[in-house]
Amino acid sequence: MQEAKQFVEVLYESTEDLQSIFLQFEEVSLMSMGEILMYHPVEYDVATRKKAFSVMMRLLKCDPVDVKKRWGLLLDAVYVSFLSPDYDDLNTDLREGYQFIIEEIEKTVSERSFVLDDERQSDSNERQDAPVVIVTSQFLKTSHAPTRRVLDYAYTIKTRLHVPVVIVNDSCMNGENHWVSFNYADVYNEMKEYQYKDEAFPFLQIPKIMPDIDEIIKVLSYIRNLKPRLVYNVSGYSIVADLCRAFAKTASIPCAIDFPVSMAEYMVLPRGLRETDEKTIKTFKSWQKPVISRYNYIYPRGDSDDYKRTDYGINEEDFVLAVVGNRLETEMRDEFLMVIRDILNKFKNACVLFIGNIDDKERIAGIIEENKRLVFAGNVSNGGECVKMADLYIQPTRAGGGRSAFEAAYHGLPVVTVRYGDVWGTMGDEFTVEDYDGMREKISEYINDKTYYDVMSKKAKQRADELEDMEGTFVDLFEKLDVKY
């Protein structure tokens, strides 16, 4: 523990010689930063962890370090920053590091005789057969919320706006990560067409560890030959989508609720502007433009999964709080668990349903005395249907959760979240509280006041209806981007 901290201090204090120290002691450098940021972060104070993160951000700009290693560091940083708000004030450094790598790759691609010459294909917006190319950096199963978003976007654009759509996974989340590996589905490597609902979409996936210059050039040629009216990146962190800016109109929307990390021409923000966004906008290149839009979700109809309270030992008269997520193990900090503890101590008819895998149940039971009223559903095949068993959706301070909050609202569950992350952006101010003390008060109000609960349940359903208006969102967005349909 002490050795890792001391070595990170050496790296942090290094200025001009950081890259030489890293290259000479690469293994111990990575082990030290991984120990602090990934493996045992709770054993280190915030200042030490932020120093380790800052070192990573500086390494992104050290071009003597192999670009695949730096891309791996970037992906590690994306994961670490997603798990904790402690690194939010270093977001500008992450964006600038990303831009540095993209510009470096852009130069390399140009040197390899692929011409990136800013000659836009002016007739693309006039041709009815010109597609929208949706580029994502990760494509998995439909149970994966970002993948479902790509498919719902594609389906809406094709069936409602009557514009052809091509889907490309540039696999940029499939890198040489040092501490964590993002999922990658090689089953799609040979797929030429993806069937979703009653529509088929031309499909291409890069089958290599990224960034792979040869594959990037190959896919850029493929997209340029399509003469797209728009290259629309979903998620950010997409090398291919960003390089398409040379010959096509590009836009990027995040899978989170802030501006994407992207070099696209149009940076789509799926909510209203906040004062804190000004710092991010200052990182934009001169040719990048912010565009205000909104988030959308589509609830899948016809799902047959049926979840019953009796199957989980929950009484029909219980008031059930739902906590949903794939990373609850690390995202539920003690302060949030103390909220649950206080509510269960106060209300004997309350219980908590955790949806998502949790291995360390002993830690939770050690904080919450009334642990017999904790229900661990684990990973389920259909979280949207499982959450129907609950009465209220509550959210710890974490970045993700937008889709699960929408699914809860779709079923009429009010939502309680602090002013942070995707759920705040998804549900709006009416379902937020300032802090965990406010969360205690709000949960108590829902349990005590049936009239208030019914009013907010109705508002939750109304909000879900707004979020499902994907066609209206794209009509508005295409008008702002001057994309004809």
C-alpha cells in the first residue's frame, strides 16, 4: 500500500521526465496506479487517488508511449471515473487527453495515404438513399442499455423518418486495457446484417484490438463510399466517427447525461444547459458546436418475463424500495446504505429489493441491522419487468441508471435521486433531492402520504411518455443539424 502511494507521488511530481520514468518502470507504474484507483481505492484518501488519476491524464499526451497503451489507459480512466464522482473536476483533462490521441491518429491515418481533406460530399443530404451511419464503440446484447439505444435510434430513424440506416461498431471499447476489460462480442465480427424487430440493418464491426490503423482506414473508406447524410455517434469515444468529420457531417450523443467525449462537429447534450457545462464547452475545438436535445428510451412491449413478490419472499403489503444497477458493489457507498438502514428502522413495512449482482452482502448486512428485509434478486433477465415488484426507485450517487429509472417510471414508480448523474438528467428536478438527508425525508413522505405518492406516480408515467417520444426528438434534432429526411 505504502509503496504504491510513494511511487505515484514520484510520478505526480515528475514534470518533463514523466514519460521516461513511466517507460523505464512501466510495470510498477501501472501496478501502483491500478492498486490505488481500481483494486483497493477505499484504502487510499481522495487526494492520493486524484494524483494517480492526474498522472494517467498526463500520460495520455506522452506520444513516445505506444498509442495502444495510452488508449488502454484512457479506457481504464473512463471506467474509474464512471464509478466515482471524485474525479469529476479532472474531466477536462480526460477530454483534452482524448483529443490529443485522436489528432495523433488522424495524422497517422493521413500519412498512410488515406486523404482526410475536409471535402464534404455536398449532395449527400439531397439523395434519398443517403444513409445515416450510426457508429458506436461497443455493441453487445439488447439487454445492454447502450446497445438497445443504438438499435432503437436506428429503428426510429428508418421506420419513422424513412431514412436508411447503417450500424457500425468501431470497437473502440475493445482496447489493451490495463486493469479492466470492457465486454466485446466477437460473434458479430462476420455479421453483415443485424435484424432488430421487423427491420434489417447493414452492419459492420471492427474485429481487432483498437486502435488499429489498418482497420480504421478500411472502415473510413467503407463509410465514405456510402456518402452518408450524417454520421451519428452514440456514446462518444469513437475514433472512426470522429475522423469521418473530414468528409461527412458528424454528431455525437453520449450514453451518459453530459456532453460526449468526442471530436464530432455537433456535440449533442440530452438535457438543458447547466452552469457547470460552460467548463466543458471551453474544451471544444473552434469548429465544434453544442446542440441541445433530449434523451429517449423505448420500453420493449411483449416481454413475457413475470416476476412476483411471493417468489422473492416479499409480502404484498410491504412498501418496496428498488435499487438497480450492474455495479452496485462499488457504487453503493456507506452513506447511501445508512439511508436504507434509517428507513428500515423507521418503517417496519418497508423492504429493499436489490436488482443486480452483489457479492459482498456481508458488508451491507454489517451496516443495515434489519437485514432480513433486504432482498437480493441478483442479475435478472428483464430488469424492467422485475422492478414492477417495487413501489419506489431510489438511486445512490452514481453516474449510470438512466434506463432503469425510465423503466421504473414507465410502471408508475416515483424516483428519488440526488442531483447527480444520469437519473437526474433522465427524470428532471421534480424527482431529485439535494442530499441523502433529503432522500430520507422524501422516502418517508412517499411511505406516509398515499395521496402524494399517487400524484407523483402519475407524473412518473407522464415523464416516461415524454422519454418515449423518440420520433419527436429526431425530428427536432435533424432540423437543428440541417439533416433532411
